[in-house]
Amino acid sequence: MHLDSAQRSRLRVRLVHLRHEAQRLLDRHRESLVVQGEHRAVGDDTDEMQGEELAGTTIALSDQAVRTIKKVDDALRAMNREEYGVCTACNGPISVQRLEALPFANLCLACAEEEEAETARRRHVPVYQQS
Ligand SMILES: [Zn+2]
């Protein structure tokens, strides 16, 4: 473990805080979806189209909040197992600076960059060029 207990408890506080924030956002998005639904029930066709779009955005934001909550939970669980700050891909330590910036990071910088490049490659290369 390359983190001292002060660093870890500070990061734990931040994780718990991030979880609260994401949960609060999620509740708000869900609430707004209900309101949008009620609004749409009485709206005309134009409202409906705008409503669909708004609902799509709200759902995307909710998904993001759900993902954040999941990542935070994973990080807190890892903390309890004394595995926090360890890259899940290469088992190397994740730098303190990176964890300070992204407390729920589960990849070290090198692995994260590699994954990002991989995702970008998959996204940009047309299927017929892949082999
Ligand atoms: Zn790694």
C-alpha cells in the first residue's frame, strides 16, 4: 500500500462525498423525469418532441450518475479490502496525484491511457478495416 492512512482517509471522505453528490443528482433527474412525464401527458405534439429530447438527456445524465455511484462503491469496497489505489489492469500502484484528481480511478495512468486509445481506435476505425 503506497498510500498512508491520512491520504486514505482523506480520499475516503471525498469518495463518500462524491457518492452523495451523484445520488442527489440521480434523485433530481428521476424527479424531473416524472415531472416531464406528467407534462408530456397534457402537451401537444411539439411539446412531445422536445419532451423526448429532454427525457433522453435526463436519462443519459442519470446513467452517468449511476456509473459514478458504482465506481465509487467499487473504490470504497476496494478500500475495505486494502486494495484501493491498485490498478485493476496491471496491479501497479495508482499515483496519489491521480487518485486526488479522480478518487474512484481503478486504472493507473498508463493503463487508462491505453484503454482510452483502444476505445478511440474502436470508435474511429470502420468495421471493415478491422481484422
Ligand atoms: Zn495499470
